[in-house]
Amino acid sequence: MSRRPPSSPPSIPGFDSIRLLGSGGFADVFLYQQQHPRRQVAVKVLLKERMATSTVASFTEEANLMAQLATHPSIVAVYQAGVSGDGRPYLVMEFCAKPNLQARHRRERFSEAETLRVGIQIAGAVEAAHRAGILHRDIKPANILVTEYGRPSLTDFGISTVGGAGESLGMSIPWSPPEVLADPAQSSPASDVYSLAATLYTLLTNRSPFEI
């Protein structure tokens, strides 16, 4: 199946668009230059065709959750959120210039020492989220970005939920725990721990636990 063409970057006062960074099923991410203070930022923009009421609500909830955790050094910071002139909601986030861990592990195997370092830092981010009552529910190599200074940062709280164990509404199967694949699907803090462990396994072996 051919990939959809990317949407056009919206006009946002105080920001100049530079280029597309990536596309997903619900949003595109663009690189912008913020004018004041002057810095490069990543702007996640919801697609027009995905602007159902529930999707817009989930997008808003993602902004609120990430803002709540923004001071953690291993969680991508959200600077602001808004709605562009053409009606598309957007998030302005910290720009992580280096390839995410999925892109990198496809090129090279991580050493045991570096995998341990990544694991400790992202485990701290997951613990902070859990202490705030937030389940991430989509921890995987592609959702761990890397800053220009080499610090791993967890992102994409798009299918996160607030509270304890609950029904799972989304997943990335290669890193999902058994209970998320059950019927009915359930998720809990332990599910995030499993997904983090599966992610670290992938970095070490260049395959997910499900691949034989």
C-alpha cells in the first residue's frame, strides 16, 4: 500500500516552517524555527481527515500529559499547544536532532553498557509517569528520541491514559505484553515495564522478543 502524501505545514504566528520530520497515522511532525526565543522545535500537527471529536480530545490529552511531565530530563518537553488558522490542533515540542532508537538499532547493535544507560534513563521517565498516575502504553524504540547531546527522551503519549489498570485502546505489537493482546485487553504499570524490557531486548539483539 502506498504511503499517503504529507500534509502541508500550517502557518503558526511566531514560527517559520522548515521541513517535514515524519508522518504517522494521525499526525505529521514538522521542523519549525521559533522566532522568540530563537530555537528549532518539532511541531506535531493533527491531520484534517483525523479530526473526529474523540481524536481531537486525545490530542489535547496528550499535550496535557506531556506538559505535566515536561520537567523530567528523559521526557520530551512540550512548549505550547494551539489550533492553527486552518483549524488543525498542534503541539510545539522539544526538537531531538539525532535519529530515534529504532532508526539507529537498524544500523547497529547497541552495546550492553549503552543499553543499560538507556534503560536506566527511560526507566526513570516511566517511573515519573507512573507516580503521576499516567500509563504510556506505547513504549518502543521509535518512541525514544535522542537530543543533540545524546540524551534519550521518551515521547508520544498519544494513547496514554490516566489512572490505574485499564482497557488498552492501542498497541505496537512487537513490544506489547501478553495482557494487552488478550480479550478483553488490559494495561497496567507492569505493561509499561514489559514494553521497556522488550525495547531494551530489541536494542541488544536487533529484533523484538516476538521475532524468531
